[in-house]
Amino acid sequence: MDALKESYLGALARIEAKFQRAGRLDEVLLTKDEAKDISEGKWPLAALPEKISLDVAAPRKIYLKKHIEIEQEAARKSADTADKMLALLDQQAVSLTKSGDLQQALLARQIKAEIESDATLVSARKLLANVRSDGTSRPALKIRRYGDNIEVIVRYDMRGKVSMDSPVSNVKEADKSIGDTTAKVLGEFVGAEGYVVDSYVHFERDFADSDFSGIALSAIGHQFSKQYGDFTALEFKILPNGVNPYVTLPVKMIPISIGGTTQISIRHFTPKTNRTVNGFKLIQGTAGGSAFGGKAFESAGEWITQTVISEPTSEQGSLLLYFTFAPDNKGADLTQEPIVIGHIKVEHVKFSAFLVQRLGDNGVITESFEEAEKQPKIISNGELLPQPER
């Protein structure tokens, strides 16, 4: 394996020099990252971009093929050696039992169990069972992520295991539309740490358009097409004698029992004349419910975007937008302090996912959970849950 890595690193160095001479910065950075991953022993490797130079794709393909061949040969030797030892221990247990030496027979059985559960042997068997010699792997699961309910087929990774490096592919069925993801591996699909997530944009509204559908107001008035700086936006003002003012957004938040992470971005403008309204906070659930997060307005007289990222704080799905006020606001006329919103975006960035089908050899369904409420959770907030050995 060391010789293979050195050969590939040499090829990458030559490719990088070629790209550098041509002034191709993106390709230079890509080959540098690839060389770093190889030097650090990363496996499996991250997928290459779909549009990539043959100078990079061809040696990568050769490296993957050779790497898998070496891994499989080592796994095959390990499994063959173990099988011979296990057969001898079986024979020994039978012979010792016949001779009446039950203690030694039990010891032989114990040693056999220890060999069978050895982590290296288990990994070797998984590799041989689940990864083909051409580098492709067999399907393991069909899962559904919460939120947009997109389903994907999950394949075993290059180690023969289900991991965040497992390739995923869209499910195509003639009788229903399940949606598509751009994710190539499981980590991208569920937003695992260290992966660029294919997020689900649950709600997005640009208030340059006079679209107020689904939004409800409590003790707040609004006006469209208000010009602030370079943007046309939606202006809120607290109504005279307004009590507990807030905005309800048409969003179904993730419940605590499901788990996940939501990112909410708000682009807003604070007029310099404002003295009392000094920020916003988000509530999941009903008025006075669990705080999801909030921000103080950072500056006045300019457009800024502020982002709140949080796990769910309630079982309820409503999302309420409140405005916060300076502590010394007694006597302030809040009706004269506009709150200007240009854009709101709500997206799921870490997902929980549920098992729809477990797949065996040749994609044969071995377990099926078609009803959503009966599907066991397999991933929680971007983390793979422990699974029983199979």
C-alpha cells in the first residue's frame, strides 16, 4: 500500500505543476487537497467534482482500483486464515468433548467466539461481502430524511460499512415523486459534521415582492414597497397600544422528538432614527414559548444579514418572530420605530433520517417500513445511530 501511495503522490505532484504553469488555480488547490488526503491516509476519498479534468480523474481511478485490490487481498487472506483456525477449533471442541475434557472443549469454543468477533476480521468480512472488485458497493438501505421527506438509496462505503462516506442516490419510482438531492454521500444528505450539506430550504421570502401569504401578525402593522437604501422591503410598525407584538411565519419547525438543526437568516435594516427597537428573537411554538435564538441589531443605517442556528426547542412547529427593545424604553413611542425586513430564509441544515428498507444481496428487501410512523430512526441530527451487527 505504501508503494501505491508514493506512486500516486508523485503523479499528483506532476499534475499540480502542470496546472500551476497553466495558471489553473482551482485545479491546483484540488490536487493539493487530494495529496493531503493521501498523505494522511484518508479512506474512503471524497468524491471528485462532476466536471473534472481527465488529468485528475484518470490517475484517481487507477489509484482507487489498486487500493481496493490491495484491501480485498488482505481481507481475503485474513478471512481465509480465520476460517482455517475456526474449523480447527470446531474439530478440537468435538474431540475434547468425546474424551470427556469439557473444560478444554468450552475453552476452544470461547476462543472461537473471540476470533469471530475480532474487529479486524469483522471488517474484512464486511469488505468482501459488500464491496466489489471494480470499486462499486452493494446497496444497504433506503432511508427518508425528515423535512422534505426525500428518500435515497444508501450503499456501503469502500470499507464495506454504512458510514457518512456511503454513496447515496436518488430513488426513482414511477408511482410517486420523492424528490431529488444533489448529495453524493450520506454525510452531505444529512448534514454530518465536516460535510457540505444539501440543505432543505423550508421557507424563503424576498419582501421586494408584495407576497404576504401565510404570514400572520399580532399587534403589528405592515407596509410593502418601502424603499430603504438600495432595496425595496417590508416595513413593520408596532400598533398603538399593541400588546405582545409578534409575527408568525408559515414554517413547520422540527420537533424535539425528531431532532435536527435549523438555520434562519434575516436580512434587515435599522433606521438611524430608531432608539428603542434593538434586535429580534425567535420563538418555537406558541407565544411565550421556547426561545429558539435571537440577535441584537449590529448597526443602523445599513442592510445586514444575521443568522440563527439551533436545534429544536419545542414539540410544536410554529415559528414566531419577536422584536426586542432597549431596557430603558418607558415612554418611548414604539409606533414610530419601523422594523424593516428584506429577506427571510429558513433551512434545515442537519437532519434526522428514518429507515424505509433494509437491503440484502442484489438489492433484495430484507426489512420494510413503508408507514412513516413505524420507521425506526437511523440518523439523529446528522449523526449515525448505533446499529445492530448483521
